[in-house]
Amino acid sequence: ANCDLFTTSADNAWWLLASGRWFTSTDLMNGPWTYAKPTTIPAGFAQIDPHGTWGNVLASVPNTPQSTEAVYQQTIPHVATLDRALAKAKLSTIGGPARFKPIAGTSMQYAANASSPLIYCKEMYYLCDTAAWFVASAPNGPWALCDAVPEEIYSIPPSCPIYAATYVQVYNSDADSVTFGFTAGYMNSYENDGTVAYGTGYSYPGSIGAQDLVLGNNSDITDDDTWDSYGGYPNTYGYWPSYGDDFGGWGFYGYPGWGDYGLYPGAYWSGDGWWGGGRGFGVGFALGMGFGDAWRWGYHPWGWRDGSGWWNNHWGGAYRRGWDNAARSYNRAGAAGDISRYGQIGPYRK
């Protein structure tokens, strides 16, 4: 199988691991498949050889060293200090001006056709571009680094497509610079009952409408930069992400699907999206998920028989690649919650 699929002889059950979540069925071909909480999977899964073919699944087995470490990695912030004068936001929209939709349970709205999370909150506009917050009085700017993100933004629910932006914090600021940090939720990786899972599990709509991009009539896309900076929302399922415990991150098997309207051959994210997995191979392939290259998780996404993981290049270089000219410093914190070197503004979001 091109996925993590197991069977248990005692009950003739099948167990499928998809995006870090377990599903079970007694009928392999016809299902139905039922979600299984990590705490309910067979105890024998914890005995899987961590160095063997299927060792990567141990991050999804509770109370193993691999899952414990994976959960710990979720909490470690990665921090950069950006120069106010040099950091310039990059934002594009497809299909005309930004179109805003309400965020359920809040008074806020988000732009459904923007290249990065763009939020209307308390009569101001907030843009999360490459793990840095910007603010403006109009949806097209001019943008300035934001040193006080409204508390309400951190109440955006996981059912909203831009939920991951809530994992980016302002940690400190002065007259010349602002310090930002993010944790793994920004990269679409979340704790799930003592394990880690990829994606929120919600099914998000396509981030473009049929009226925006029609095959053969793409007048909105005027140059490569416009295309490259725009992508869709992060999906949970469809390309078999697999966790690599060596470096603590997600890789993809590389089985592309098809996007909403045929122009994006991939799981919504052909070209560059605004957070998530590795750099793509140009329009037409599924795994281009790093906004402007800044958010790719590594140059070596690994397949289902490679246990090396792929965070090695991601965490150390995210801010460096995204804000090479504007960053005064960038660091990975030494431990979970350790931002003592930077101070703290607002709530710390694990």
C-alpha cells in the first residue's frame, strides 16, 4: 500500500493512518471507516520498530517516545526580530479586490481571495505575511508592522480557513523593530490526544471562485509573481502527509489530487501558498505550499519508506528566507515556551 495500513489478527480489523489520524474498519474494500481516538488503538502498535519501515507511525501512537517528542515540538516558538523600516508586506488578490467573508462566532471577517491571511477586525485590517503581522486602515494598505494584534483574532475557530494564523504572536517591540514568533500550528500541525496530526480536520472551501479563474481566461494573472504568491487553503487529507520523528515534521508521499476548478492540479495548493509543506515544482504539481518560499518545511520531503524526516531545513530557515533583508535576528527558542530573551506581548499560544 502507498499508505500506513495495518491489520490486527485478533479482531480482523484494519487500521489506516491518514494525516496523523487513525481510522478503522473490518472491511478493507467497502468500509465504512470510523475515526479512532489515539487512546483506542491496539496497544501492540507501540512495539513497532522505530527504525523499521513503519517507524514513522509512532508519532501517532500515544505514550511512545516519538509521540512525546512530537507533542513537545509543537510548543517550541521560533522567533524573529524585524526592522520596521525594512519589512514590507506582500499581498495579492485574485478576481479583483479582496472579498471578505464573516468568521463564524465572531464580529470579524477574512478575505477569501487573498494570498495571505487578511482579517478585518475593529475597523482595521490585519495581514499575517510570512509569520509577521501587519496593520492598515484599508485592505490594500499601506502596511506597517503591527505590534499589538487584537485579542479577538486569537479566537478565530479551527473551522475558519485562516485559523493557523492564530499561532503567530507579537513577542516584543520597540521604536525600531517588532519581534514575532510562531509555533507549529502555523504550519498546519496540531496536537491530538497525546499525538500530532496534520491539518485541523475541517474541509475548507476552495479559496477561489469559478468566477475568478477560468481555464483559458486568466486575465487576473498578469505575471509570474502574482501566480507564485497565491495559493489555496491547507487541506488535511489528499496527499498522505507522514510524520518524520528525526526532525519533527511532516512530509508528503506526493500523490497529487485535483483542485476545485481544474486550473490547480493539486490539493488546492499548486504554486506557492501561504503556509505548509515543501516548495512545489511549478504550476501543475501539488506540493507547492510555501509562501514566497519562506514557509517551505525543508528541501527533502520524505516518502513512505524514508525515516529521516524533513524539518531539518524548515525551522532553522523560515524567518531567514522570508525576511532576509529585514530580520535583525532569528532564533529557535531553546525550549517550549522559552521566549525570555524576547519578552512577551499578549497571550502566548501553544
